[in-house]
Amino acid sequence: MISLLDTLTQLKVVATITFLATLAGIVHRKLNHRRSTLPPGPPPESWIFGNKIQSAFAYRKFEEWTKTYGPIFYLRQGLTPIFVVGRYQAALDIMEREGTALADRPRSVAAGETLSGGMRVMFTPSGVRHKKMRKALHAYLSPTAVQSHQPILMRAAREHILDILENPHIHQMHARRYATSVVMGLAYAKSPKKHDDPDVADVTRCLVRLGKNLCPGLWQVDNYPILRYIPGYLDELWEGYREEHALFTKQLTAVRNQLTAHPTNPPPPSFASYLLERQASLGLTDDETAYLAGALFGAGSDTTASAISIAVLAAAQYPAAAKRVQDELDRIVGDRPPVCADWEGDRMPELHAFVLESFRWRPVTAGGLPHQANRDIVYQGYVIPKGATVIGNVWSIGRDPAVFPDPEAFNPQRWLHEDGTLREDLKSYPFGFGRRVCPGQYIATASVLLNTALIQWAFNVRKDPKHPIDELAFTESANAHPERFHVLFEPRIKGGVTSLREAMAEYSEI
């Protein structure tokens, strides 16, 4: 005779089986949701975990898949559908024209919530916090505001040239010092004097950590958030957050103390002082204020330093392209060093084309940052469902052979009309897409233009026969930097090093 206990046990077993079968059915339906309307893509390695995305150089693997599966392809990680856009027209149609639908970011537990404490603007979900942080950044980094920052850029660029003269072998470190000096001047009215300045080292350490932890597929907690509860799993990220938070807070506190100590004689203007004076009206907490100033302090220096070094690499590898920039400089500025006003209004198309091509050829944010769809998006019969992750793969978009013939070649002339004027019908996406485009794009572009112009005016940048350059040797981080490379800097102006030092000592905005 079956006891009541046995009956209850059997019912529990049946209930468990029924629950698991129902759950499996739900998962199966979710994974196969609109299968007929999804674009093609590589088959998943696992029914449960989906596709494996390599953490190193994922953007290059995405280009291989773009060639195989087309301008938009589909992946899955866990239950999250991922759509990768890898061709120019698809980027225009999806990433730009559907910018409102892609104004959000997917949840980032590792780099966003943990390492950045939920405060870094690039990861902040759409909403009140993101809106007020973007508003403050745009006010300080608009094209009009950037013009007022030109003296800071030019002082740092002068030191950059002098640094190269003093020690050309570590020119990439000098580029980083330039970029850090600019953003620290803008953020805190401070100026590091050497490449090994403690502030430069602090920023570099934080940015290297961020770049490493942004690599796709590195942290499974982003696909399975429950993993964040595993003891010790995220300890290294929490440690990084504490260090970064302390750095940003220390810098902001120093500015606050200066404002308090000298109310009638305030320190030089900076983004930090701008935020502190308007903190109440902007509705910012202390942590938001510290991280907002730190966002300018941090990310801006990393990408700008890499972009300057990429332009140097291109000049050494493609001297004919650099010569066209030098000829233009000789015609327009002659013996005096170039200043920002020289290329305003596209007055120096060869310089602009060289920089645009360097952005396309070796983009710093090669893989782009992920977006999240806030509604269904229909594209050529395919459906990108609400909640999906959408990635504009900048590396692939700039290699669309239909728009950029011979895409591996460094060819600035592709950005010019036959009459030598800049093309208005061609775009580059090194700063992202739509509503999530980088607010620092104007200051970064101005920095790369200025340093490229000064370096090409001051030097012939040559290959070092003893150290061949590998054009694809880049760091594995999300913001890609060229691995250390050697070039020769030969002074161009009459009088050589002595005359160049004199010209830079007197360099100021004209």
C-alpha cells in the first residue's frame, strides 16, 4: 500500500519534471524566437552558452564573419542575442538612422557596475543620470567650447615636440604625456611635466585596467549576472574600483579646496571647477561629479594618445602620404609652426584626409561599444528584437570594399574629391554612433590634427631599418594601442635641432 509520504514524494518528482520541462520549453522558444527573421551567423558552440567570442582582437574575428555571413550577422551569448554590424551602409541604416532605438547600453556588470561603480558615463543606461552627465559634458566639450581650449592644446603640443627632440625612442610615452596633460589641464587645471609624472602613471594604470576588462567575452558575469554573488569572483574589479574612485575623488577634492581657500582669487578654470560651481543646478552627487570629471581625465587621454601614435606609424610606413601633408604645410605656414587656426574651415584638406584615414585604417576603438535596442528594429527583412545587443564593428565598417577599395592600404586620397576638397559624403566612426557618440570627439580630433601637423612640419618621420614595423602589432585591450615601434625623427627646418628648439620655445597661438 502506497503511503501518503510516498504519494507526496511522487507528486514532487512529477512537479519538478514538469517545471524543468516547462523551463526548457521557455528557453527553447526564447532561443529560437523569430529564428526565420534572424540574420545568418556562426553556429553556437553550445546550446546553453551560445557562441564563444574571443577576448583578444574580437573585432578582427568579426570581420572574418562579416565576409562570410554578410553586413549584419547574429551571435548569442547565454540568452542574449547579439547583432554585429560590419558594413558601411548597414551602419548608416541601423547604427545612425535608428540611433534613437539604440540609445541605451546593455547591462555591464564587470566593467560598468563593478569596476566603474555604475558611474562611468560610457556605461550608464539611458535615463536621468545619463542625461544630466551628458548635458554637462556637451556644455564643456562642444565645438565652440573647444576653441577656447586651444591654448591648453598648443602648450602641451609644444612640450610634445620638445620631448621627442630630447628622447625620440619613447615617442609613444610622450604622446601619452601630451594627452594626459591636455585632459588634466581641462579637467583639473593641472599639467604633468614628464612622461613619468605620478599623475600620468595613475591614469595609465586605471586605463590599462579598464581596456583589459572591456574585452568581449572576458567576464561571463555580463551574460549571467548571478555569478556576481560568487565570493571572490569580482575581487580584482572591486579593488580597481576603489583605486579609481580614490584617484578621482582626490583630484576633485584638490580643486574644491582651492575654490574654498581662495574665493576671491579662484584657481584657473577647469571642468572640475565648472561642475563644482554648478553641482546643485546639475543635480549631481559627489560621486557623480568626481566620476564625470574623471571621465574626461581618463578615457580622453587613452584614445588620443593612441591616435597620435597611429598617425606617426602611418607617416613612417607611407612617406608619400606624409609628403603631401608636408607640402601643404609648406604652402600655408612656411617657416613658422602651424597653429589650430591654419586648418579651420577645412583649409588644409590633405591634413584632414591624413587624419581621417588614420582613424579608418587603425581605429582606436576598433570593436566599438555595444548598444541595446529599446524596441524592435527591422532591417532588410531581419528583426533585431527589443533588448538585443547591437555592436557596430568599427574595424569592419571601415573595411567595406564597396566604399573603401583596397581597404588595407593607407590612402588619404580616398577622403578627397578630384579637385582636392574634402568629401562630405564619406563618414568615419571612430567615436561611435548615434546618441552614444563620444562627447569628447571634437577635442580629440583637434589634438590629433594639431600634433600631426606639428610633427609633419618639424620632422621627416622615417622607418628605422634596424626595427621593422609590424602594422598589425596592437595591444589586446578594447582601446587598441600600437605595440612599441621605432621610427626616426629627422628635423626638417633649416638649422636643424637648434632652430627647432628655438621655434618651439617661442610657440604660441597666432
